[in-house]
Amino acid sequence: MLVITRREGEEVVVGDPNNPIGFVRIASVKGERVRVAFDFPRDVEIHRREVANQIAREASLSSTSD
């Protein structure tokens, strides 16, 4: 895992810097809450971990019932 420190308004480039897949920007920091903005093509799926786990679990259940 890569851990990067960024301040509000700063970005991280994902992929080749000359042709990036997308960007992650720290939108705001208020207390312990951090808002993160993702700028990726629409075909790149982005999910919170709990949602991704639910999608994977549902996919697993549907593949075992086929």
C-alpha cells in the first residue's frame, strides 16, 4: 500500500503522468473528515470498500447459484 500525504486542493495522478488514468484530489478537510474527489473516466468503477464488498458478495452468490 502506498500512503501519500496531501493538503486540501492537492492532487495525486494515477497512471502514466503523460497519459493518466485519472486524478484524486483532496477536496476539503474539516476536523477529522476528509472529502476526496475522483476524476476518472465513467467506465472506471469507484466504490467505497463496504459497497465493493457487497458487490463482490452478491456476484459470488449469483455465480454459485447458476
